[in-house]
Amino acid sequence: MKNFTRLVIIALTLLITIPYSGASAQQKDADNDAGDVSTVLTAHSRDAIFNTTASYTFTVKNNLTTPQSGKITYLVTDQFNKKVLTDSVHANISGQSTKSFDFDIPPVKTGFYKISFMINVTDYDDTTRRVFGIRADEIKSAHAKPADFDEFWEKTKKQLAAVKPDFKMIEKPDLEDGIRKVYLIQMQSLGNVTISGWLTIPKDHPKNRKFPVLLMLPGYQATTKPLLGKEYDMAFIDLDPRGQGMSRGNLLMRREDYIVSRLEDKNKYILRGMIMDCIRCIDFVYSRPELSHERIAVTGGSMGGYLAITTAALDKRVTFCAPQNPFMSDIYNMDNGAVTWPINHMKDYVKIRPGLTFPKVLDNLQYFDTKNFATDITCPVDMGIGLLDPFVPPNNSYAVFNNIISKKKIFVFKDLGHEVGDKYYNYETLWIHDAFALF
């Protein structure tokens, strides 16, 4: 099972491809610890989520023989970078000593806040940035889903059902590793677009074995590869939705143009077809006698997390949903200057489309907002987020999570950005192992 977890971590890490260059807070703390003066910030909560008052300990280690004198300041801002609170304390740290400073942040309203701790002493200046939450389970979006949201997607699914799937499953023995068989799978999706993916199953298995399925959905503009390397009694599907990887076809476009393709028309927007591609892949699973129709898990990070949620919401054949950092969450609350991608790129798109306005774009995007799908999920959900995520801030993530009414669990990584840690993947693996009876 450890090997299976490692395989899934590797596969999903490769599929989360929105550019993110920031080091994790843990890495930055490790780097700080090597200098003449170093600091460590400790939240008095495992996930930096508090009920009423956030509190921290700021520890300063002075490796120099000379005393360090100055001040430590904290600054709290809201998600939109508006100043909320600030305070300072005098700091005197003797030579070759360590001193800790406790901070209790005055109560603030429900939500997530950015907090920066700045130290300015004799021979050292630095800033440590974190995020904390207050009563995160109370966060709700201020914007309701469109009145015809369900009607829009029911109509879309009927259009998909009218397309003959023409499923193909082509064995690729040259790609096998001696443990798992590899198949190239192809099918016709919405608009008669051909989509492709990879299916791998164990080579040696009991006759008439029906394999549980893990459908791994890709990050933005990722290219999938067949998952190999472990004789695990399960089928893995890596799907390339339209415009990505093997499913580019006639949808060749620049990376930056993908997210805005046909944005002016909700009936032609790229995400509409991509979501249907995922549902068509569930149709494929149901067409195969060797694949279990009662044990289907969907997972992915970033755009893959988005597709996992939308697929589970629109297709009740999914039995487990495991999204990480799902993007396009609470879209109206992204238009605030704090989140630059993809909002700024969408605004640039509007500028070159005569007659198109950004309010019209935001209206269209409500049919693709992750939070609006979340209410329709009926299967268990295991969600993971990073509090320092620049693309999916925690306020946006919790607007999605709090809309889920089925059995759910969230893993919060207070020191990570657009990623999650091994603890999340370990839990996901255990859940699949137990629920799918993989003994």
C-alpha cells in the first residue's frame, strides 16, 4: 500500500501544472535556521484555523555573540490585501541565545487572513508570511448559483448522450513494465470530439476479476502517462480531456489561451466540453466488463481537482471524490486583485473581443464555478488545500467545501501553497483500500 500511495503522489504531482514558483513555508523556515540570526513562527493550532482569536509564538535564535535589539511587528490583512490589524513589541535578544515572543491577535470576523511577522533588529531583517482562519466552517459565498444551473447541465448531458461513444481500447505491450498491462483508450465526446487516455490493469489476476477504478484527472495543460510500477489490484485511468495531451486534435492553442477558449459563450466554453469528457470516461468504465461499476474514484489537483468535483456532482456513478486545491472556486470572489490567474488573463481576453464585457464573462462563469457543483455531490469527498495557495485562496476553497452536503473531510496544510502533503494522500489511499475492499 505504501508503494501505491507513492505512485499516486508521483502521478498527481506531475498533473498539477499551474505555474507556482514559491517555496513552501517549511522550506523557508529551514533556510532561515541556517543563518546568524534565525526565526521560527509557530501557530497555536495544527491547521492555523481558530475559533475566535489567532495566536502565535515567534522564536528568535541569535547565533551571534552580539546582542540583537529592535522590534517585531505583525500585520494582518484580509484576502484583498486590505489592512486589518497591526502591532509591535520591543525585542532584545542576548548574544548566543534564543527568545520567544507570544502574540494573541485581537478577534476578527469569520474568514481567512494574511499575516506577516516582520523582525527588524541590529543585524537582521526578515518577514515571515502566513495565513490563518477564523471559524472556517461558517464561510459561505455571497453569490447563489444561477436559477437555471441544473437545467443547463441536464441539457448538456443529454447532448453528450446523443453522441455515439465509439469506444476503443488498444493494447500497448511495448509500454508495459511486466506488472501491468497498458491500453490506449479513445472515445467520442460532446461535439464529436475524440478524446484519449491511458488504462493500466494488473497482468496477473483471477479470472472474471472486476477491478475498482481510480480515474486521475489532469492539471492545467498537463500531458498524462500510463501509471505503472505496482501489482496493485486496481485499474488506473489517466484521461486527457479535449485540448490537452493526446486529445489536442484540432484544439491546438497556446497554453495561455486554453482557459479563455470560447469564454464569451457558456454553451461553447472549453470547460463545458472538458467536464463532459470526464463523464464520457465514466461511460467507458461502464462499458467494460473487467472494470467495477460500483467502485469508481475520481481524483486530481488544481484543474484536476475541479474536474473531480464537477464529475462527481454531475454523475452519481462516481463513488468517491478526492480533489486537491480545485481551481475556479467562488469566481466572483476572485475578482479582487488578490488572485491574478486566470482572472487577469480573462480580462485581457475581453479587451480583444468587441462587444464582450467582463461582467458578462463573470455571468457565464457562474455555470462553471466549483462551489455551484459542490451542492450536488452525494458520494464521500476527501479534499486537500494549502493555505498559502495563490490561485485558490482558502476563503474560496471553503466556499466549495462548506457547500458539500455528503460525507466529507478536509486536510488543511497551513505551510503549503498550490499543493498538499503526504498526509492527504495516505488518507486517500486508506479510504480507497478499505472502501473498495483491496486486501
